[in-house]
Amino acid sequence: MDKGFIYTFEDEKIIEYMKLSTEDKLQWLEEINEFNNMVFSDREKELREKLRACEI
């Protein structure tokens, strides 16, 4: 892979996440997004979107 990023999780963390209800997963995602939007600068948000699009 030439662009973007990768990361790994321990199997235990994946299994723990799988046990959450859909509502809990969506709530967690919403909280993370709200936090990121509060603390990221405009430049950081731009870089995040470029990473997501595999532009960098």
C-alpha cells in the first residue's frame, strides 16, 4: 500500500467490540466524531479527509 494508513487490534479488543449492541457501537462512533471535531484544527480535519481518501 503506497498511500493511506493501516493499524491492527488485538483479537480480544475485536471480540469485545463485536459484543456491543449496534446502538452502543453507533453511540461510541458519534462520541468519537464529536470529540474529533471539537479538538481537530481545520488543517487536521483536512489531513484526516485526505488519509481517508488515500490521497496521502
